[in-house]
Amino acid sequence: MEFVIEDRVFEVLPNVCFGVVIARGVNNHGKNEEILKLLDESIELARKKFEGVNIKGHPDILCYREALRKLNINPNKFPCSVEAMTSRVLKSNNLPSINNVVNLINAVSLKRTLPMGAHDLKCVEGNLKVCFSKGGEPFIPFGQTEAEYVEEGELVYADDHKVKTRRWIWRQSEIGKITEDSTDIFIPIDGFIDYNKNAVLRARDELAEYFREFFNVEPEVFFLHAGNRSVKIM
């Protein structure tokens, strides 16, 4: 299996980059209070960082909004995941506890203001890629059972048969979401070489260290960009 960034992606977003953490053999059962504490701390950090600030105009969010516009995606209707999550906590709504892995990823995402996904590798068919849809690929929205079909030309995370995340970093599929039974996990961190590359690398390494600490596994880490567009992940 490979993780591949389609060449065309760099034609539209030449400076886009991807940090990757892959953790295998994870025991995601139970409830880890230390992770919940990290999540609470990240929520408070986000509230302090954006207090009295128009989140849409903050540079850490604006870079994604501008990239979405280049992709012909309306960021007001389809904000990136970290903007949506940050907006939620700014309204004094705490995030629900999902499971240890999701809570940990949300904590690092909020702390670093970076969109981060998570995919169960056992639900991936063929290669995992960031690509423009050919049209007609199925996508099952989170929390639903009926598939919708993606139109041509939308930037997505996908495997060889189905879309995993629509509108690049907007919303993930029900298929491949991280549950307590997920053991092999792929986590992408999306950023830009010319703006937040260092934050992406810090988040990648921080997350890997947390997997060592909390799950006693040894993660693999990667960094993809225009000069390194694919990597074998299995």
C-alpha cells in the first residue's frame, strides 16, 4: 500500500505538505484520563489564542480558507476541520469524548491549529491518496449509511474505490472512522511549506511521542511535499 499525492494537487497548491503518523497495534479500548486532560488543555489554549479574534481572518486559519478557494470550495460552507472544531470550542462547547485516539488527535489539532484526520487502515482498499475525484466515487457521510456520489474535480482523500474525506479537509467518511476496535491508524496533518511546515513537523513528532507514551507502540512518521509525493505505508 502507498500513500500518494496526485501531481495535479501541486499544480493548484504548490506549497502544500503532509505530515503523516502511522500507528499499528494500538489498543484503543478504555478511557485514558491523561488524554482527556490534554484535550481540556488544548481547548483552553485555543480559547485564549482566538479570544476577541475573527477566526476567519487569523493567519493560521486564513491559509486554509485561501487554499480552499483555489480549489473552488467555499470555506464558509465547508470550513476545514480545525476551523470548525475551533469555532465550536470558542462558543464554549466542549468536545465530546469519542475514544482515546480521536481525543488525542483532536487535542493536538487544536493545540497546533492544524487539520488532522484519522483513517482505519483496515478499511483502506488499495492505495490511499490525495487526488481530484474522477466523478461517481461513493462517499458515506459520517453518521449515515447511504452513499452519496462525488462529482468530478473535487479534491479528496480516497482509496482505490471510495472517498475517505470530502472537500480535502472538510469531513471524513463513516467508513474507516476510528473506533475502539481500530488498531492500525493513518493520521495525515495538512499544511503549507511556506507557512506552517514547522508546526506540521512538531505536531507529527508530538503525536508520535504520545502514541509511544499512551499506547506503547512505535509509530512511523513521514513528510510529503512537492519533492516527495508518495511513500510506502504497508
